[in-house]
Amino acid sequence: MSLERIAFIPDGNRRYARKVGISYAKAYQMGTRKAWDVIDWMCEYPKIKAGTFYTLSLENLSRSKLELKVLMKIFERELDKVKTKKVFEEQGIKLRFLGRLGALPNGIQKKIKEVEDYTSEFDEKEVNLALGYNGRAEIVDAAKKFAEECKKGETTLDNLDETSFGEYLYSSNSPDLIVRTSGTQRLSGFLTYQSAYSEFHFTQKYWPEFEQQDLDTAVHEFDARERRFGK
């Protein structure tokens, strides 16, 4: 089975900063540039149609005000670059944001809507950025949406199954492969529902150190695996 959907937990920016003696802000900037690189590299695999990045967890929003201020400035600047990045138009990439976006600053929310609107007509590929995201929170929010529709008489319990429940999630996109950097081997609340049958690839490198060869290795390892989905 070919790799069509890949997801990344880009971990280790702060540890990389301590390792090489640079500021967290500089490491975050490098990590952001790396994400742009990875999007370009993914486009070299025609069969990969979707990529998802764990950009900021819901728990990350409890970090210090100074660190969050730095992160939000970086996000704003990078969101402004979307319209200048030819890869979205050339590759037909739709950009979507997953999470409790209402927890983000109003300025970020506005820019998110602008770039989603800009890429909304592109339909060849999809890049998802999880911001203010937590997998359990996603399931709770999905359950609330379904309950609200039941309350309004728009659906019934008989209409709910594993497939239809996905329609209430931020994204029903189930990754074939999840790549995590920094040597840590856990999901950390990422795509809790969608990752039930995902394959995993862990690398010791911190996210700013991740290179195209590392992506190639992950893809080739995936291609060599046999996926039976419990059968």
C-alpha cells in the first residue's frame, strides 16, 4: 500500500537551541523554515496527497507569556508568506488549520481565515496545521457537535459509527505514517482518533536538524512494511 498521508510531530526545537547555544526564538524560526522545506520535499512524492504538522498543542498555550509572544509573532509572519509561496498554487495545496482556534489571538485567527480562503479552491493536495490542538479535546468537541445535531433532530444515534464520527472531527484524515523527531516515542495527544492504524517512524534528530534524506528514509521504511490492519 502506497504512502498517501503523512504526519509530523516536529519535536525538539528548544532542546536544539540548548544544544547549539542559540535562543529559543532562533530555534523556532529555524523549525518554521524546516516545515516549509518539508512541504517542498513532500511534493517530490506524487502519491503523497496530505501532510499534517503538530504545530502547537493546546498544552503549549500554557507556556510563558514571553515564549508565546515570540511564537505568535513567528506564526503571523509565516502566515503572511503563504500567498508568496508558489508551491501552494503550483501544487494545488489546500491549507487547513485544526484545533481550538478560538484560543488563539484574534490577529492569528484573522490571518488563518485569510490563508484558508486563499487556498480553498486548491484541491490536489492538503496541508494541515494543528494549532491549539489536543486529540482528546478534538474527540470531546466532535461528540458535542454530534450531540447538538441530535438535539436539533438533524441526526440520530443510529447514524453514528466509526466512519461517520470522523465527519465531526477537525479532520477525518488518518495518516498512514507519523514521523516524530527528537527521539521521543509517543503521540503526545496528536491525532488520537485518526492514528489507530498509523505506522510510526522515530528519529533522534531534533526538528531543525531534519533533512530530506531523513524523510526519504522514513518513506522507504514505510514502503517496506506490511500493513494488515488487524487482519
